[in-house]
Amino acid sequence: MPPLRWGVVGAGKITHDFVTAIQIFPDRHTVVAVGSGNKANAERFAEEHNIPEACEGYESIATNANIDVVYIGNLNPQHYSTTKLMLEHGKPVLCEKPFTMNEKHTRELVNLARCKNIFLMEAVWSRCFPAYRKAEELISNGSIGDVLYANVNFGFDLQKKDRITNKELGGGAILDIGVYCLQFQQFVFRGLQPTNIVVNGALTKDGVDGTTGALISYPDGKLASITCSAELQMPNEGIIVGTKGTLRLPNFWCPTQLIAHDQTYNFDLPQSEVEFRHMNSAGLSYEADEVKRCLEAGERESPRITLDETIQLAKWMDTMRKAVGLQFPEDLE
């Protein structure tokens, strides 16, 4: 099969990492155009990554017949409008997390994609890592028995980053990193619906959430405990506890190791000569490969992170934000 032809939206750090990751595999992926709200940024990005076309705005990406699929890596509040634009022009989309600012907008995009029969996926890259696939195998084959508990924490001191502290940019820990905690426990208890969610946290002086925790109860005594923080350096580990053993995922959002009760599994990342901006970003190639697999198979969503799961994640983030008193303008629309 020929390389999948990508258009990318946004010229920031995460898009740099995504493009760098997929350019490791030119036989599978190629980037044909980049779009940014600032033409100079798009041109700089295109030159840095050897991308043929640089576009001001996103309309040119949406209408480019040479683009097979679009990666959206701009700011959180822009995800909804940009994804909607691409879908309306018939473009398959891989959109960075958080998918949108709330459940309402998420449902609208999912409904649009389903009505138009177009592929759509939230870029929860964690699910595509080999360590997650191995964990899934060990859970499903009963190696750790009946899974009753999941614990996950994720936190850094991010108080000097505008995208975290600025409410207008969709700031706060819940949307930025809390989504990773939520998807982890969702992965562990996949297919189950919570019976109760208890949330505790507070807003910072900037009016966004700083550190928030939640206890999520499931049927049959299953329980998930999550903590996300944009104020504290946390252990950043995911733990899965069953009646016969425990699985530990260090750096659970981009893990290269899975520690079981009887064995440790290590997974090597693809290598690039270009420096990444974030930890283990070569693993972004895993989700790109999953998009390619889905499109070639004619699938309209990925079984690794389904659209119903994306809706569920958005609903949970709404619940957590409401509990700590964080409301965005999008919630009033």
C-alpha cells in the first residue's frame, strides 16, 4: 500500500512530535501540507520538516485533494471547529485530546462523522502502545484474575505554561492530563458503566483546576482511583490490581515497560535522529499506524479508542469540571 498522505493542523510542539514520529516510516506515512493560523509559523514548520505546502488557516487543508487524513494538533478550544471543518469537507480526522471542550461538542462531531460515514478518532495514543496491548492480553486471559481495582496518578508542575493556566486556552489539569487518567481506568474496566463518581479538587488563582481526584465505582465492587495535577510532580504510574496479581505501568500514558507479578516486559521505541519535544513521542507513530490500518480496512473508528469511549471521556471530564466549579464559554453554547 502507498504511504498515507497526512495534512497537519497546528505548528506547535505536539505537531512537531507527531510529524517527526511518522517521518520515521516514509514507506507508511508522508506529510503533504501543514496549516496554521499564522502563515509564518506554517512556513517555518514546513521548512523544518520538509513539508511541500504551508497554509495560512485550515480551509486549504480541508479542500486539498492530495490529503488522505488530517491530524489536528492546535489549541484545545479550536479542536471542535477545526474537526468540524474537516469532516464537512469529507476528510478523515485524528484529533488530539481533549477531543473537544465538552460532551455536547464531542457528541456533535461524532454524530457528524457517523452521518457522513467518515473516519474519526481521538488521539489517545496510549491505547496504541505495545505495553497496553500486552496489559489487555494479560487481563483478558485471566493472568491476574478478576480485576477489582485501578489506580492512576498523573502530575507535573505546569504553572508556567499558558495552555494550562490560561482559561481562554482551555486550561486546567483535567482537560490536559486528566483525560489520560480517565482513559486508563476506562481501559481497565472497558465496557462497564460507573455506578458512582465522587470528585474532589479546587480552582487555582487563575480560575482553572489545579489538582483533582476522583473515585469511580463500578458494579461488583470494582473501583478506580485517579488523581491529576498541574501543580505537583506525581509518580505518574498506572496500577491494575486483580485477585491473582498486579500490573504496573510506569509512565502509563506512554509506557515502554509493563511490570507484572511474575515478569517484566520491555518495549523499544522507534528511533529518530530528530529531537522530540515530549517524552517517548516516537510512540505517536503507533496511533498513526492504527489510523492507516483502519482506513485501509474501511473502518470508520478505531477499536483501540472507540467514539463511544471518546464521548464517555468527555462526559467524565464535564463531571469533574462541574464538581470543582470550572466552566468554559463553550459550556454555555
